[in-house]
Amino acid sequence: MSNKDIVIWRKELIEVAKSLDVHKFRAFYNKWYIRGMYDVPLPKDLKVIELTYYKMVCNLDDVPEYVKKRARAILKAMGSSEEICRKKV
């Protein structure tokens, strides 16, 4: 991947994150998976994809707080949190 590709990828990632649209995320991921940005295909389970997507949205610096707030509410309704990994106790 060239630096230009990475800049385009990042811009598209932020736009997809701001949309809060899981279907746009799937299309984005598959597009960049084919181009070699990702080594692992998306899981088949839609709930896993949704959890991954909303957690990602909550943890991106370039996403507005109002979008993160909505993503947190969706995660809470799904019985999850915005944390990527569980904290060790």
C-alpha cells in the first residue's frame, strides 16, 4: 500500500465511522480487504460485525463526540461497552 492509499483509506474510514451505517462499514472493509489493507475477512456473524464497528467508532479520535455518544448508546442496548478489551482486575 502506498502512502496515498493509506490517506484515502483513513479518510474513507472516518466517513464510514461518522455514518453509523454497518452496511457501509461492511462495503468499506471488503473493498480494502480485497486491496490488501486487512489480512482477515469480516466474520459472518452480523452481531460480531456490529459490535466491532460500534466499538471502533467509539475509539477513533477523528469522530465527533455526538457520533460516539450514539455508538455508545447502541452498544449499551446490545449489552456491551465501548471498551475494546476487558480490563484485568
